[in-house]
Amino acid sequence: MKTMLRYCSLAFLLPLLWAGCATAPHVVEGPSRVPTMGISTEDFAAKADEMIQSLVESAVLDKAPKKPAVLVVGRIVNNTSRQYDTDLLAKKIRVALNKSGKAVTDTTGGALSDPDFTLSGKIIESAERYGNLRRVVHTFQLSLANPQGLAVWEDEKRIAKEGEKPAIGF
């Protein structure tokens, strides 16, 4: 009976000791050190930066009838197994385009009657498994269309991540 009481006490105290050794939360500058098979906030920021650079370098905004170009940011569809806030991507793109002076963006939710362009996109996920190895590819697609619905710029960026599935999962 005493042995059983000792084991129960030990089973109760061990998790408390482990929890006491955890590090306190702190502000992290730079890239995340937490590995994830999903899309991190750093992934969103990096792909948004690449897409913005591609759009600005294409000079399509310079050909707009109005200067700066008037742009409506449409839907960015999340076609993945996880729930991501696509506004992280859309907002970063809007802020950068507004700061560049090449475009002004609609904040009325698409109520503008005469925009020069509409930006829309999709995030697609594909996953593969081979034994315990798992590979996930997220593809970011953006399209810029004129008022007639013709694509005047498009780009696609990918993030591929690989990892091993743990032998025991909780």
C-alpha cells in the first residue's frame, strides 16, 4: 500500500516538476524557431513580399488609366486542410502597394464602381506521404485582372516542407 502511495505521489509530482522547468514567454525577433508543417506568419510575410516585388516589377500598375492605379483586393480562397486567415496575405499586399505609391486600394469591401484592377487569389495545399516521411506543399496564386476580367498579371509561389510523423502521436 505504501509503495502504491509513493508511485501515485511520484506520478503527480513529476509533471509539476517538468512544468516548473518551462521557459517563460518572451518576444522573438526574426524568424520563428517553432517548426510547423503548416503556413507560419513568416511564410505569409515572405510570400507576400515576393508577390509584391513581382507585381511592382511587372510595371502593369504603371499602365493603369488612373495614377495611382485603383485596386480592389478580392477574395483569396483558402483551399487547404487548415483554417488560415487569408487577410494576413491580403493586408500585407495592400499596405505595401499603398506605400509604394503605385496603387491605392479599396477599403470599402468592393463597393467601388470603377477600379482599374481586381486582385484575387488562392492558397492550395497538397500533401504526400512515404512511410513516416510527410511532405506538404502550399502554393500561393495571385491574379490581377482588368475591368474586362482579363488577367494582366499572375504569379505563383510555393512553400514545401518535409518532416517525419512521430511514432506515437497524441
